[in-house]
Amino acid sequence: MSDLRAVIAGIGSYLPERIMLNAEMATIVDTSDEWIVERSGIRQRHIAAEGEYTSDLAIHASQNALDHAGMSIDEIDMIIVATTTPDETMPSTAVKVQAALGMVRGAAFDIQAACSGFVYGLSICDSFIKSGQANTILLVGAETLTRVVDWKDRATCVLFGDGAGAVVVQGRTDADDRGIVATELRSDGRQHDILYANGGPSTTGTAGAIQMKGKEVFRQAVTNLSGVIVDVLKKTDYEQADIDLLIPHQANKRIIDSVAKKMGMRGDQVLVTIADHGNTSAASVPLAMDQAVRDGRIKEGDILLLEAMGAGLTWGACVLKW
Ligand code: ACO
């Protein structure tokens, strides 16, 4: 019998119906399709409908992941939702997902690591599974970020979108060497002021809106993400050349390109889906990965490297064999 491995048994995603093209954005703030595409790579974003909440997006993505895994909710021991935009201050969005999916056992909770939430979640799943506390975990990244942007600030509102992605992570001893190989997490709370929301339950009693020093975030992202890729690979027997697909957090195409260039990776080794949905924070990595699974770019046995950075600052990476 081989070692216990945390394997991705299924994946799904969901984007709200309403699409806002850059041209429509230009009717709200002083911007242009040309500027947004050139500086970020974004062509459109999806916007949750009135009355459609983060939990609703998470439920759709979760159901799609369960269907892809061929599993029912009865097989899930734990639900973890990574989100910066929960439905309510309390309880967690995860317990709303739990109730909606009809799960009446186990545990459900949220984690908050901003855009790095999904990568943090994979590390938590790996640890819970390897310590025997859970065997089959539904991990969701879900956001309604368009609810926490300042729609008068053209430097931020053009970048973000709503969406959700989910995976079923299962402990298996017959997986050969498939599954999560290594994860690496980092944070630096001193960088708070370059990316934060100017509100919260304990400070203003409101959710606040995203404040960002774009150039500084850009600079930190390239340095930190390149560093964490090197560090996570050191924990494995793989080298950069072995990576079949880099699945970066979809924050800005220029950040993705800069990190890939610094790492010496070819264009075909890097997954870019940002044009279709903008920055969906904790949802962006599973959203991109789901797209690549469904269009056949990810095949069984592929070595994937996932990375993300977000407010905190937080950042992290995960190597997994699909
Ligand atoms: N449309 C038109 N002009 C704009 C817009 C806009 N939407 N936004 C800013 N500008 C203007 C600025 O006012 C400035 O004008 P000025 O030269 O007259 O002062 C000019 O464009 C250049 O602005 P910069 O901020 O210098 O533009 P930059 O090339 O740095 O691009 C951007 C800005 C896209 C925000 C970039 O810095 C960036 O992507 N940073 C990373 C931030 C990020 O990805 N955050 C996501 C959250 S964190 C994460 O997920 C990693």
C-alpha cells in the first residue's frame, strides 16, 4: 500500500450570468477597453445578480465539483470556503453551503487569506487529510468582489469580478503518486497598507471598499510569487522544466507574464484565463484550473504548480500531480 495522498477527485466552477464588458465599464468610470486590456489583460468580468450571494456561487461550483467527482454530498466530511466577501459577518458562508447541499454531519468553516485563500485551503486540506481528521473535503473559493470595490475608483473597479471554483479533495492510498505533493504558505502583515478594504465589522461596521497601491502590489507580487515557486519546488523532486502547467492567480496578465519570464517558463506552460473573468480573488485559481480540465489542457499525470498572492500580504504555492 502506498502513502496516503490528498487527491483532487473532482472540480467545478460557476460564473454569474451577467457579463460586463470593458466598453460598459467605460460608461461608469473614465477608462477604455484599450487601457484595461493593455494594463491588465482583462476584457470582461461577471457580476452577481441582485440577491445572488457568495454562498449561491459557491453552491453552484460545489455541485459541479461533486458531479465531476461522481460523488454525493454524503461522502463529504468537511467543507472549507475561502472568501473575502462572506454573505454575513456571521455565521460562515461554509455553513450556508453545508445546509444548501444537505450535509448533516462533519464540519464547515471559512478561511480568509484574500486572493491566496484557495492555495491556503489546499494546504489545510492536505494537513487535515494526512492527520486523519477528515478524508473527503469540499474546498471552495467564492467571491462577490464587485460588492467591495469603489465604483468611482477607476484604478481598482476595472480589475475585479465575481465567481466561484470548487474541488473535492480526497485522501487515497491507491493514488500512486498523484495528488498534492507540497505546499508553501507565506504572509507579511507589514504590507497591510498596499492592499486592504477600508472597513470591517470591528472598525467601521461596514464592509469597506478595496484600496490598493497598484504599482507596489505589482512589484511585491512578482518578487514573492517567484520566490515561493522556488521554495515549493525545493520540497519536491521536480524542477521548473517538469511543470506541465503553471496555474497562477489571475490578477493581472502582466504579473503572470513577469513571473513566468523570471522563472524561465514557456508561454504554453502558463494558464491565463483572466480575459474572461478578471480578478476573482480566492475563486481565480480553481476557476482557471476547471477551465483547463474541461478543455483538455490538464491531463491525468500532469504536474501542476498553483500560486497566488493577495491582501495581507499573503502568498503561497502548491505542487500537485493531477
Ligand atoms: N483607465 C484609464 N487610466 C487609468 C485607469 C483606468 N482604469 N486606472 C489608472 N489609470 C491612469 C492613472 O491615473 C495614471 O494616470 P497618470 O499617469 O495621469 O497619473 C495612469 O493610468 C497609469 O497608472 P498606473 O497606476 O501607473 O498604471 P499601472 O501601469 O501601474 O497599472 C494596475 C495599474 C493595472 C493597477 C497595475 O499597477 C496592477 O495591476 N497592479 C497590481 C495590482 C493587482 O493586481 N491587484 C489585484 C489584487 S492583488 C492580487 O490579486 C495580486
